[in-house]
Amino acid sequence: MADPEMLQAVCSACGLTNLGLQKRCLWCGERLQNLRPLEIEAEAATRISTGGLKGNRYCLVVLNGQLMGQRFSFGDGVSLGVNPANDVVLEDRLVSRRHARIERHGNTYVLVDLGSTNGTYVNDVVHKITSPVRLAVGNVITVGITRLRMELEDT
């Protein structure tokens, strides 16, 4: 089975560049009108690069649920799960105790599923991840029913 084609669209209501397979804006919920295949140049422009950018920090923004709107900053990595020992504690009955982790690998970040029961997903792709996935600014991570967007933190 071929991988689904990654799409991109700029929301006409809020201006957010959406990456993934969704038909509505991840920020404001407006229907996306200008969906087109993700261009290699556009994908490269959104890729997180930390080399030579001291002080840059990234964050996860919760898009739904009890923690909606909360931002979780991270530098070298962040762990997700229901166990209070995680950096981001999610009260979601479909999330495992130690569900997933974002790790810094050189100049990029990767998402790793830690053997969760219900899987980890990126950008509405219908298959759960089975190996580390390189992340980019704007990617949406789904664990359980909780959705988190990776963003560059305002300084």
C-alpha cells in the first residue's frame, strides 16, 4: 500500500500553514480550500533546525481536551504519558503510562513511540508510527484522543 500523499494548505482565516491530511485548519477549524501536495522546498523550510541557533526552544501546544491551549516547552526532548513522571502528563484514558518521547537528534527532533497500547500518529496519517519519525514545525502529534502541535516558542 502506497503512503498517502502529504498535503499542505495555508488557512484563509488565520494564516496557519497546515501540513498533513486534514481538511480543516488545526488552529481555527476553518475548512481548507487550497490543499496541494507538500513541496520539497516547503517541507525543508518548516523542518526544525537547531544548529547554530542557540537559545531557540520548541514547544507542544495542546489542541483539544482538558489541557487545550497549554504550551509545554522543551529543549533536548520531552516525554508524554499519563504517569506523573512524564514531562507532559495527559489525562486521557487512551494514553499509556509512558506513551511517546520527542528526542533531539543532531539538528532535528524525532518522535518515538515507547510501545504504547493505542499508538502514536503524526499529521492524521492513518497508520501508527512504528519507527522514529522526524518532526517539523507545524506537525500534529496524536496520542490517544489528545492532539498536540509542535511550534517554535515565542521568545
